[in-house]
Amino acid sequence: MFLNYLPHEMIEVMELSIIFLGLVGTILFLLFTADKPNTKNLYMKKVR
């Protein structure tokens, strides 16, 4: 593995950036998928 040739500090920076990018990707995914309109309209069906 090429990580054996890198300094320890570079490996730590790579690990932190992978974690950060994963968190940002998860937040963006949740933001873009949460804006779907409710097509079932369950509240109006219960009122009637």
C-alpha cells in the first residue's frame, strides 16, 4: 500500500478530509432529499 511511504501527518490529514467529505456529503444528501412534497396528503384524508 502506498500509505506506508507517506509521513504520519499526511495520513492523518487524508483521514480527516475523508471524514469531513463524508459528513458534508451526508448533509447535502439529506437536504436535497427532504424537500419532496407530500403527495399522499395524509392529514386531509384524516380530517374528512
